[in-house]
Amino acid sequence: MKKSDWQYLVDTFLFISIAGIAVIGFLMGLVIPKGPAAPESTKYFLGLHRHQWSNIHFYLSIAFIVFATIHILLGWKWIKNKARQTFKNRGNTALIFTAIAPVLLVILLWALYPRTPGSYEGYGARAGERAQPQPSAQRESASRDEKNEIQKKEEIHEAEHEQKLTRGISAEDQSGILITGRMTLHDLGKKTRIPARRIADKLNLPSTVSLDDSLGRLRRRFGFTIQDVRDAIASLMGKKQRKS
């Protein structure tokens, strides 16, 4: 291949790489959301995450540097002669300044760019668009919703646990009293005509226990079983019958 053919090929790849860098730069700057305020699911474009597009941008930058270096080497004689023709005896100085100009440009932009700590913390919806903070009322509403959700889950878990406790135990016992985990000591007292406090004492429950709590809850707190309740009722009803 002739030198001109190599120059054409290198220049073609040089154009492709710089065009790809520009396209992905606009894509990450204007299309793909960034920052912690943006949902992670929105940071994908054509199946690739923002960081993956950034990696492609980096690889294209490396390719651009490689092809640009080859381009300069292939045309170095022309560049050198043109610099001497334009700047006379300062041609070499002009070439050195051109080589370090990109570094000087980066340092200049870094020095002039305004320092605003914390100004990017709320960014995330789109490039340059600040995420709006939630008003206090919205935050309180969200907190209430979370508490209600937790409470619902606890109630569902408690109901499932109580069903497990009462599953297979909801048949009538020998005394003809239907005893389930949903009943309270007061309910038992009304059905059996035995004071609820006597039932609680028979189950060795503390005097401070609430007589309005369900047997399922009391069972989880104090460790007795529904069968223990049946035995206690049967014992108390037997004593009652003997007295009568």
C-alpha cells in the first residue's frame, strides 16, 4: 500500500473514533439520566448501562489517540516543514507548544471551573435538572404509608400464625365448648359461666394479664397450648359440677 493509502485508512478510523466519542458524549450528557436521584432502571439505553457507555467512550478515546499519533507520524515531514515555513526560526517552539497545548487547556478549564460543593447531590432526573426535594408533608405521608404497610404485614403474619395454632384444634371439646385461638378469656368466661380470672389463674397466668387478649396472643407470650385451656376448663367445670 502507498503512503497515501495508509493516510486515508488512518484518517477514516480517526473520523470514526472521534464521531463515536462525540455521539456517546451527547448521549451521556443529554439522554441517559445520572446521579443518585435517578432510578437505576432509567440509566440504561439500548440495553447498556450508563457506566458501560462510559467504558465504550473511554475505549474510543484510546483508539482516537492511537490513530491521531499514527496520523501525525505519517505526515510528520509535512507538519515540520509547514511549521518552519509559517513560524520561520520558531517552528520547533510552535511544535512543542502545540504538543503541550491539550494539557494546558485541561489545566485552564480546571482552574476556571466554579467550585460549588454539594451542588450536584440532587442531580439525577436529567443532565442539569435538579431533583426536587420532597416536602415535609410528603415525607410524613410516605412514613405513615411505610408504618401502615409494616402493620399490615404483622397482622397478616399474626393471622397466619393463629390459623396454624388453631388448625385442627377448633373441634368441640368434651364439655361441648368450642375453643379457638381467637377467643378471649372473657369469651370463655361467658360460655362456661366460670369467671375469666379463675381461668387465668388455672393457666398460671399473672394477675396483670389482660382478659381481653386473644388466646393465640396469650399462648405465644406464656407458652401454654389450646389443649391446656381445654383441660383447665374441664377441670374447673368438673369442680363446679361436684359443688352443685
